[in-house]
Amino acid sequence: MKDNEQKLQNLRSDFRALHASSHPIALKSFNQIQKSIASYSGNTYYEEILKVGYNPDFQILEAILAVKRPYGYNGNLCTDGSYAFVRFYLDYGQGWEDQGYSAVNEHDIPTGTDCQKHPEKPLNYSVSLKITPKSHGCKTHVLPKVRAILEWNIIPPAHTPNYSSTWGNTFDDHIQIKPIKEIVLQTPNLSKLIELALQHPMLKLADVAKLIPGGELALEQSKAELHPAALDLHALADLYKDNRTITAARYGLPHVLSTLNSYSQVTINQDLSQWDKLKIDFSAILAELEKTNANVSYEQMEGIGLDYNLEQFVATFRIKKPAGYSGDLCSKGSLEYVAFWADWGNNCKWEYVGTTTVNVHDINDIPKEGLSYAAVLPYDFNKIRKNCSNPEVVKIRAVLSWAVAPSVHDADKLEYWGNRMDTYIQIKPGVGTGTLKPIFNILGGIPVDKISNTDGLTIPGAKFALNKIAVHDHSPFGGVVVIQGPSFPGHQYRIKVTNMNTLASYYISNDFIIVGWLMAPPYVQYTNVQADPFTFYYNYQAFDKNTDNILARWSPGTNDLLKIELDIAGVPGVFTKYIQMDNIAPDITLHIDDLGDCTHYKVGDDIKGTFSVNDAHLLSYSLASSFGGAINGSSNTSNIFSFSTVGTASPCGKISLTAIEKTIYNSQSTDNNSYKEQIICLKK
């Protein structure tokens, strides 16, 4: 190892112990480490954000991250390794707004070689974050700036968009938010239809429409608004007639290909007549297309990787021009296709994985840098998953093509507009579907190996499986509990729940909805999964119907320790896990000695009273006075308090009590709290 590399590795090894301390001596050492890393140009030596994109349909931000080294990540795949955290911000024109953070687990992975003897580094990961963006109707474009900040083993601080990373970098770009559909406002009859449907939820919407005068017409008009028809050739020619940079070969490509692929002489003659009426030379179009291959003047793929948490392929591409995409946001627009390939066997043989699409449009006020989009393709990696002792690194390829789907037979073939990229990814280790056995790997949003089988609470270091956001040590679970694991289509499973306090048992048998994947809009499909009413077995679902690998979603509604057992019909063995439930919010009381009169005290008095906090899994509490002063703690208490009002400039204020519990609620959130406050108005 070279001298500078060795120094950086030494700094990397010391980093974790120092950054956790706020002691002045540690801070001084930490500042010195930051200066040393910068002087060795080491901020992006180990990992770096390459691109940021956004998928308007799924409302997911994606940051493509390159992991560059075989070492420096705190251990191999059989250890906890380390984490690369990415915090995202959006700026709609009024300043940066914090969107939250996500993370990816990193490990020391030796650098192998591919079939062409090229080193398999960097490994490209994608860190994703689901957001709820601001939006408008289709006539008002929402094109915010996005910022992604990368840091290693430290969560970038909230609301700090100018944070300077020690290990990592900051990446900015522009994205486009999908417009909202203003259907109800534009169609009054639809409002009546929806109102009646809400009053009678057992009726289908189509049946309700028959009961409302004009209801069926309103429903059909609304469907058309949701899915506007594509502009025909005459409309496209009229749209671009004053834009000489957008040729007929570009806007007419789908129509040209339809003609070329036709076997009917009648159809061909009709198509050629359309071009003739538009006074456009069809032979000139063919000549232009003959010279057009892998053109990136309109769109270009810029980054590809693997979303390690959600397990889906990701590609970011840039839209460069304000027009040439078959219509504005109020129209159907056009599709950008991305086909993914993988060399699973490292034998220089590409195998087709699948194709996904992203809807794009003409946007006349596009930023000069263009707009960055993200194409995502969920994939069932269970069939190729390996043990942690054998890292599975795979070379992948993505092919971008506008308006025409890429080849599914030839990974080298490029169409008229678009390009391709290759990179290396690493598949998450574990038990794959090659081994048929009872198993689930996520319980209540947490990996099962991060839940203690003794008390059913999370163990230190536990994080949500799908975004790597940390949860509190020794957390219980409440609300809806979701079970996720490998699927074995063609087989059946059932899940038994035993209350360890009462020893009462039952099989989970409620219906639940799963989400699947479609290649084209609306991109998602929903399936209602039902258990056999007599045996309580569910059918394993195919991956395209169940991309989240959900096996159960139910509400235990208890505060006891539960034993969860999964078995597969006709397969020996049972998979067992324990989970501690807590569905009781913190019990708090707050009493102020004011004789029931909020003006009982005058300026300068001490406000007195009592408070109590009680919860089985309390994280912390805070009793605070807006006049000044606070009492904080982390254990159950019943106590008195006294807050001074000397020197206050405000005549009115409040005493507030907040208690936060550790419980993981609905398999996706923490820090639920109970809150009480009492208003105080002081006399002079």
C-alpha cells in the first residue's frame, strides 16, 4: 500500500472512535483528522456520490454511490461493516428543505476480476428515499433543485444543507415533480359520485356511477384525464412546426417504425399518405434515421447501480432539451426505456434482466443543466443469493432508448436515441430461494437477526431493513406488524402466533394487500392475498406481484411477548422468532397549582405543580416552561416542579410535558410520544 493510502487507512480506522465523543480533546483530534483527510484528497477516496435522480411516479430520490476500495469499511460481509449515509434536500425556490436520510451498508469486499480481466471496482449502489413532494397542476412546472450529502458512519446533521463531509461529498441537480390531477374540481358530477361511493364502500365505483345522473360520463372523462391519449401524427407535426431543431424523424419515430414493421400494403399506403398530406418527405426521414444511432443530444444515461435495501436496479438519465418528447405535462408525452442486463456467471455472456420505463414530456422552462430522472426495476435476487462468506459481485449493463423498447436479445444493440453503461454491483447475502425451507428475514421492519430471541426487543445497532435508519436499543413493536421473507411460488405457508404470557395461539388469517410491478404506467399492481379459511395457509406470490416480499401484515393488538412460527406445507421444519409488543402510549399527567385559573400567577412568581411519566419502554421525557427552565429524564417518575418567571417579557406562556417511547410503530416509525400542555397568563 502506498504511503498516502496507508495514512488514509489509518485515519479511517481511527475515525469511528473519535467522532462519537464531544470531549474537547477528542474534538481537537477530530478536527485534525478532517484537515489530514482533506490534505490527502481523501474525502472521496473510499466512497463518492456520482449522480442523483428522481422517479416522478414512485416519488423516490436516488443517489448513485460508488464504493471504490476493497478495504476501509470496518469488516467483511459476515460482520456489521459500516454505513454510508445520504441526506437529501429540495429547493423549490425558497431555500433548502430537509427531506430526511437513508443509508447503505458497506463492507470490505476483495476486488476480483471480470471475464475480461478488468478489476471489479468500483461497486455502484443506489441510496433511495421516498418523499412527499410539493406539486401543482400540469400547467405549472415544479422543477426543484435536489441536493444529496454523503457521510460515512455519521448521519449528516438535519437542516444543515451546507454541511461539509469528512468522508464523502455533496451533489446537486434538478428534478421534475409529477403534476397532480385536478379531476374532482373540473368534474362536479364526479364529486357526487365519490361522495356516494364513500357512503356505500361495498359498491364498486362503476356501479355507483350508474346511480348518479351523468355519473358514467364523468367517470369516463376522469379516466381520460388520468390517462390522456397520445398525440397523433398531425398533432405532433403541428406542435413542432415552428421548431426546426426537432425533425420529423424525431417526433414521428413511433409512426415511422409502425409503418416499417407493417405487413399490410394497405396500411403502408395509408401511413405514407399521412406524411404526404403533411408535405413531409418520408424518404428523407428514413435517410436521417439511417444515420441516427445512439444519439445523446436529447437524453443520456449517466449512472447505474443497485438499490441494496429495496433490491432493485437503478439508472439515472438526463433530459437535455425543452422539447422533442411528444407533448407537455398535460399530455401523454413519451417513454424512456431502460433495459437491464447481467453477466451472472462472469463468462462474458449477458442475460436479459428486464425493462422499465419513465414518462417524460416537453418542459419549456427546463434548467440549462437539464433534468435528472431515475428508472427503477425491482428484481428477485433470492434465486442468486449466496452466503456472506462468498461475496456475489456481478457486472450489469443498462441500455437507454427513447420511444422504442431496447432489444431483449442483443445487449450490444443501441437504438436511435439513447446510450448504454456498464458497472459492477454486489448482491446482498442471505438464504435464497434455491433452498426451500421455512424462513422470513424481516419482522416489524427490522432484520430478524437484530431482534433478541430472549426478550423480543431490538438489539443494539438495529436499523430498519429498507433504509438503514437506526432505531433505539431494546425497542418493542406496536401497531401493524409486517413479516417479509423469500417467496417460493407454487408452495404454501402459514404463520402461527403464540402469546408467551397466556400461551394462547392462533394462525394469522386476515387478508392483506401486496404491491407488484408493471413495466408501463401505472407501474404498480395491487393484489389481495387471502388465507385458506380451513387450513390458514397462504399461497406464496410471484415476485412481480409482491416486490416487497410481504408474507403477512396484521395487528396483534397486545403488550405481551409473542412467538412467531412459519411453516411450509409439506416441508419439514419451522422458523421461529420472538417479538415484544407494546401498544400502550406513555401515560403522563401534568397538574399546575393554579386553582383552575390560568391567571393565578403574577410576574416573578414560581409556577409550581406535579407531573408523572410512566411507560414500559420509555426513551425520554421533557417538562419545559416557555418562561424558562426544563426538567429532562429517561426513567419513569412522579415528581413536583417549580419554574421561575423572574425577568420574563411575555405575559402568556405554557408548561408542556412530552414523553417519547422506544416503540417501533407500524413497522416503519419510531419516537411516538404523548404530549400535554397548560397555558399560563401572568398578572403584572
